[in-house]
Amino acid sequence: MTPDQVRGSTSALRFAGYAALFGKRDAGRDLVQPGAFARTLAERREPLPLFWQHHPDQRIGWVETVAEDGRGLRVIATIDNPAGGAAAALKRGAVTGLSFGYRARQFTRHAAGRDLTDIDLFEVSLVTHPMQHGARVHLIK
């Protein structure tokens, strides 16, 4: 299924949440600064894939909308197969974490970890244990 077909589909499961939160260190000691995604989002021409647990061979959908707001990186995404395992896990609340695949282009290293100021964003994943505890799905439709 193509991203355009997913957007027009009523059978896909949609959800919204935050894949990153600004100003909060994650379990890897990275802290994402506001504006860190601005360049990559402005340059992006193709839809972001939605992966299951960061596995590139397990694309479960597409990110329809991705943007920075005052809290972090907010996403609205669809799961292609609303009857599949990922959708079922999300619906019953067994998996609600969000994460993102990236490369840090610019950062400052401190004793506490890295402060990320420019990030190449590659994908968003639905995950069991996000590196940033508060990066979660907050609405399912």
C-alpha cells in the first residue's frame, strides 16, 4: 500500500503521539533541543515510514504528519493493517511507546550526555520500551 492510499483509507488505524520530547534526557543520555528537527523536516520529500520496534523489514504503516511543537516531535501515523499484531498491541495498551531512528548532525557533549541540535530523521517506530519514557501514543482512532 502506498502512503497516498493509506491517507485515503478508512480501514487503517490512526494514532497521534510524541516520538521525542524536548528538554528531557533519554535513557541514552541524549537531550533533544527545540528546532533540532527543523532542517530535516524542511528537506524531507517522502513520507516517513512507521516501523515496528525499529525493524526496517517490519514497516507497519506511514507517518502522515510530523512537526515540532512546544513539547516535542508530534506525529500522526497510520498502521496499515488494523487487524494485525501491532494494531492489536496498541489498542489493548500493551505497546504505547514511540521512538525515532536518526543520526545526530550537530550536538554538544556534556558530562550529562549529548544535547542534540540538528538531527537527520529516518523513521518513527512503535516500541515497547522507548528511550524517552514520556514519548508515547496519546490518541488512537
